[in-house]
Amino acid sequence: FMKLKKNVAEFANKVKMIGKDDPRRITHSIKVGITLALVSLLYYFSPVYGGFGSSTMWAILTVVVVFEFSVGATLGKGLNRAIATFLAGALGVGAHHLATLAGKEGEPILLGLFVFLLAAVASFSRFFPGIKARYDYGVLIFILTFSLVSVSGYREDKIIRLALHRFSTIIIGGLSCVVISIFVFPVWAGEDLHKLIFTNIEKLGDFLQTFGGEYFENFEKDGVPKDDKKTLLHLNGYKTILNSKTAEESFANFASWEPPNGGFGYRHPWKQYLKIGMLTRQCAYRIESLSNCINNSQVQPLEFKKIVQKGCMEMSIESGKALKELSIAVKTMRHPDSVFTHLKNSISAADNLKSSLRTAKMENTNIFELIPAAKVTTLLIEIIGCISNIVDSVNELSRLAKFKGAETTATSVDKPKPQLHHEETLNSVTVETSSHDNATHAIITVCALSTALESGILEDPLIL
Amino acid sequence: FMKLKKNVAEFANKVKMIGKDDPRRITHSIKVGITLALVSLLYYFSPVYGGFGSSTMWAILTVVVVFEFSVGATLGKGLNRAIATFLAGALGVGAHHLATLAGKEGEPILLGLFVFLLAAVASFSRFFPGIKARYDYGVLIFILTFSLVSVSGYREDKIIRLALHRFSTIIIGGLSCVVISIFVFPVWAGEDLHKLIFTNIEKLGDFLQTFGGEYFENFEKDGVPKDDKKTLLHLNGYKTILNSKTAEESFANFASWEPPNGGFGYRHPWKQYLKIGMLTRQCAYRIESLSNCINNSQVQPLEFKKIVQKGCMEMSIESGKALKELSIAVKTMRHPDSVFTHLKNSISAADNLKSSLRTAKMENTNIFELIPAAKVTTLLIEIIGCISNIVDSVNELSRLAKFKGAETTATSVDKPKPQLHHEETLNSVTVETSSHDNATHAIITVCALSTALESGILEDPLIL
């Protein structure tokens, strides 16, 4: 009995956590319940039931299947369902008519053939990535409705009446879902995507802001790394970014079905969010490497540490600040002006560090001991490259989505420039960043506002 | 007209590509077509139609919705649907009975309340990750059937007959899908997962085997890196691994529904595949960093290059071979005996390199120029750590799934040892690898067969 009590308590706790994690889940569940109860009771209103007969069940079916968490997903499914039902219904009536012409014997053969062909072709079309992403459900409903309508052994006038009834009830069910999901505590997938993107950027910023201190203070005290699990946990926020691709893509897909809402206008550039997300992920891969360095830190030659510490701390903190500013810019939908100062600072810190490394001649150095700090240095420099890519893509977003303040700086963005083609291949970006012209260009574009910098930074053919 | 022709040609090409990419897609489409045509024609067999009436449409609906690409997905959906329909049908009849007791007035109110409560609770349960993964469809069908059955305004005896008809037709539709998907060119999700895992390991091996040569030969010729795009493309295979998590998880989920088939017995340890996949991904993140080095390679001091080149080439080639062997071991389901030699070789190469780095005193060295090669060295050493984790988890798989040859070496695996807890957090693994005892232990476990090595390798408190 105690065990049961414990299980119940555990379960209650879990329920509470899931609800607390995102309270919209609770309102969603209630919304589904209300919509379904309302639609179900259509059965009991004789004018409706009298009109549609048992077709009313299609309204219930539609509500159960179409009502999704976000407005975009619900609208997408609803439209898919309505349009596919309509098309397939019409086609089904046609097929049925054709088949009856073949006589009593030929009818089932012909119908079987039609169903086979349509089902096979439609099933195959579901393997097209574009169809899979947006119209998968529609194709399913298309096959379903076509089969039901064409095969049902009724006379034609009855079929048409039936098809119309079904279509109307599906519209009733679908509209109920859409109306309730839009007007009662709406959950906008676009808002979620927006939030995901800027919190991810913020997480990277958090990491970088604390990293410098963590890494170098590890040695500060006794020259031996401390095993500080707490810090690690605090720094682990970025890890969710590594696998955020699927979530971002589905949000963007749903968002594209949504009508204008909040700050997001008609044809808001959701695809640009995916690009920013991809670049954020690339940065996260490098941060992943950086975070490995914290625990692998080692007794280091003091001489070398002196050279790199100041530069690395500055790079880490300034680039962290740049990301935080960028995150705020995306969040508040303003043009990211203040970011450039921090980005510039971090770039010049990198520049200084590089030149001091170039001039530093250390004699009698044990190379093995230099390696960890050297790795941190190169990673930080690489990360600055990634960040300037992110800044670039946020600039683009600011222009496309007409963020506040975007027009005033539009001149620096609008001038013709060779486009960087970011693809979902990390290498390509690095290739661009490392091939001399583009990299210089990328940084220069970013720093166009601060002309002081256009000279140096990328004279080496690489950012390491 | 020319444009249309071009579009048609492009489309045909795309269709061909999708079919060629995985010919099972074509057979799948045909299977769906045949099953649906067969089930649709049930309408035309009067004994069946006479028995089930218009309930036959549920068979069609079931086929369209349940028939999925793999056996596991089909079985999972079919079972979900059958069980949920049965339970919800029974519950619905009960609810209907209760509601009629409330009289003409109370009935719709009570029923509305029932539907609301059930729909809200069930919708909320879909947010539980465990339910979402395996029973999402079942919950949907549960809500649907309950609403349909409880609300339908029929008398009770008719409801029960109707519920039974629906249930039988759903069973007929579901069984047709399952039978056809199992016995006609079956697509096993488990097989796909198995294949995905070993090809991913192989891809990493391919990269490492060619990397050493590519990286150092870049300088061989003229001291200046060549921009060899072809090589890059050849090395890019590993990139798909970075985002393979979702695919692996859904394969594993489907696989768990599948009956024993091929080499995969009852309760095949599919979860262990996810663990291997996760460790493979962690290795891929490091390879990602490594691949950035190829194009960022730079004029390097010859002196330093001499020190690291041999060691790095050996590490890269031997660890690549180890991975390839491991991939073959998983593929053929044999215990990975031959892997240890290569792993041992790569570990001793790392060991040698470390000690030569430790003793090498370079005077008048420009530190800045050392950094790239130093980075490659540390990454390779890190990767060897990752690989030994992968080897560990494949060993575990070999034991759990009783690979050929697994028993003979079971003694070295079965002996009590502190378990390493791998989580989907990259850091945790690194923490383990770097914290002295565990890392030594991990490597020692792996190398238990080759006692020659138990001494050295991890005397430093870190693998860098």
C-alpha cells in the first residue's frame, strides 16, 4: 500500500512538472476537451443531426485528429484535411461514375484498379521531402476519401449527398478547432520559434561570458584544476542546441501556416530563422569542444598563461556580450546596433593576441604543456568567426522582417555584395571563412560600421 | 512548351532519384495500393458487406492510416489502434449507459462532461514523453472512439452491435496491413537502425583513415595548403551523423514493436544501439572540429611538423582502422576482437607522441605557428578517447545481443567493474574520460586483452 502511495505521489509530481514546464499544455488539454464536447453535442441538436445524419461523426473525427498544440499545426492540418477531402471527393465521384459505365462485372475490377493506382502513386509522393514536410496529412486524407467515396456501393445521387455532408461536417469540425485555437489562449508556433532562436543565442552568450573566468580561475588558486560540478551544470545550457534542428524545422513549418500575429507580419521570413539556427548550432559544436577544455585543463607554464589569459578572457567575455546583445535584439525585434562594439572588441582582442603570440619567443618551453591553452585560444578565435556569421544572418533577418532601426542601416546591407552561401554543412562555412576573400569580406561586412577595423584582422589566410 | 517539357523531365528525374535512393519505397507504394484495393473490394463481397454494413469503411480507414513504411511502425500503429478502440469502445458503452440513467435532460450534459474530461486528460497525457513516443496514436484513437461510441444517439443494443462491427473491421484492416507488411518484401526498422549505426561508425573510420594523409600532404608539396574541394567532399560523409539522433530514436522505437527477424531475436537490445549512436555522435562532433583544420592548415615550422606528423598519421590511420573493424563487427554481428589491436596501436602512437612532445624543447619557435598542428594532435587524442568509449559500448552490445564469439571473452566483460554512466551530455563523457580513475579504467577495460598496455597511457590525469 505504501508503494502504491509512493507511485501515486511520483505520478502526481510528474504531472505537475509537465504542467509547470509549459502551462500552455494545461490550457491546450482543456481547449481540446471543450471543443470536442461542443462538437459531440451537435448530435443532440436535432436541426443539425437531422440535416447531416450520421455524418456528424466526421466532425468529431476531425476535431480529434486536427486539433494540435499550436495554431500553425492546427491550421495546417485543417487546411490539408479540407482541401484533400474536397479534391478526393470530387475525384472519387468521377471514378465511381466511370466504373458504373463498365457494367456489373467490370465495376469492381475497374474500381480496384483506380484505388490501387491512386494509393500507390500518392503513397510514393509521400517520400518527396517537400510533400512529406507540409502535405503528408493531406495526401493521407486524399487516399482515404477517394477510396471511401469511389468504392461505397451507393447510387450516385446518394454519393454526392453523402460527400457533401461529410465535407460540411469536416468543415464544421475543422473550423471549430481553428477558431478555438486562434482565439482562446493561442499558442503560436512562430512565437515559439522566435523564442527558441533567441534563447539559444543567449545560452551561447551565457557560456562564453562565464567560460573565460572558469577556465583561467581553475589555475588561479593552486595550479591544479578543481572539479567543480556546479559550474559545469551552469555551463551546460548550450547542450540542447546541438540537437535543436528537428524542433526548429517543425516550428518553422507550422509557423508558415499561421496568419499574421503579434510582431510577425504576413510572410515573416521564417526560413531566415532556420539559417540563424543552423549557424547557432555550428557555434555550439565549437563551444562543445571548448567545454571539454574546462575539465581537461592542466598545469600550465605560467609564462604562456600570461600571454594568452588576458586576450582569451577578453575574447570570451566580449563575444559573450555580443551574443547576449544579439539575443536581445532578436527578442525585441530591433536592429542589432549595439552588437558591433562588442564584436569589434572581441575581434581586436583576437588580433592582439595573435600578434603577441607571433612575437613571443619562448625558450625552453615544454610544448606539450602549451597545447591545452593553445587549443582554447584557437577555439575562441574560431567561435568569433561563427559569431560574426550569426550577426550577419541576424542582420539579414532584421532587414527581411523590417526590425526597428533596420532602415537606417539598410545602406550598409543593401549595397551589392557577393552573397555568402551558408548551407547545412559546417565545412562549407569554414571553407568560406577560411578562404581569404570571403572571410575578410564577412568580417568587413559585419564591421562596416566600425571602419577602424577594416584593415587588420584577417591578413592571415585563416582564422586558424 | 519547352519549359513544360523541362519541368516534366526534372520531375521524372526527381522521381527516379527518390526511387533509386531506396527501392523499397517503390515496393512500399505498391504494397499500400494492393492492400487498399483488396480491402476496398470487401464492399463488393456481399457476405462481408452484408455482415458489417457500412462499417466496412473502418477497414479502409484503418489500412490508409496504419500502413507505414516499416513493419515496426505498422505493427505499432495497428496494435495501438486495435487496443485503444477496444478499450475506448467498452468505456464508451459504459458511459452511454450511465448517461441514459440521467434522463432525457441530463443525458447530453452528462455525456458532454464525460467527453470533456476524457479528452482533456488524454490530451494532457500526450505530453508525457514516454506516451508521446510509443502510444500517441493510441491515445488519439482512444479519444476518438470514446466520443463516437458514447455520443452516438442510438439505443444500447445497436451501439454494442455497431462497436463490435467497427472493432472487427478495424481488426480486418489492421491484420491485412500487418500481414502484407511482414510477408511481402518486409522493411524492418531494426535492420535499418542496425545499418545506420554501423555505417555511421564506418563513415567516421573513412574520415580518419584519409584525414592524416590529407592534412599532412597538404604541406608536402609546396608548404602552402592546396584548396582541394574534391577531398573535402570525399571526407564529408560524417556530417549526416551530427543530426542523426531523431532518425535513430524513431527506428529504435519502431524496432521495439517488431517480432524476431533475421539476426535480431526477441528483446534485441535496441536501446544499446542508441547508446552507441550517441557516442558516435560525440565522436563526430570532434571530427567536425578536425575537419575544420584541413582547410585552415597553414605554413608550419618544419621542425615541429617532423615531431607530430608520424604520430598523428599513425593515430589517424589506426583509429580509422579500429572504427572500420568495429563497423564490420557490428555489421556481421561478431564480437569485435580484431579491433583491439588497432585501438592499442593508436593508443600507443598517442602515448609516444605525448612523450616526444614532452621532451622536445624547441628554441626560437614561433608559438603562433605551432598552434594548428597542436590542435590536430589534441583532437586526435580526444578522438581516440571517444573511440574507446564506442568500443566499450559495442562490447556491451555484443554481450547483450550474444554476438558470435561474445561468450569466449565474456570473462573480461562480466567481471565487476564500476559502470560508466554515459548520458546524452557530451561533457559527462569527457568528465569521465578526464577524471583520472574512470578514464584509466575505461581504457584498461578496453585493452584488458592486451595486457602489454595496462601500464602507461593514462598516467597523465587527462587525455587532453
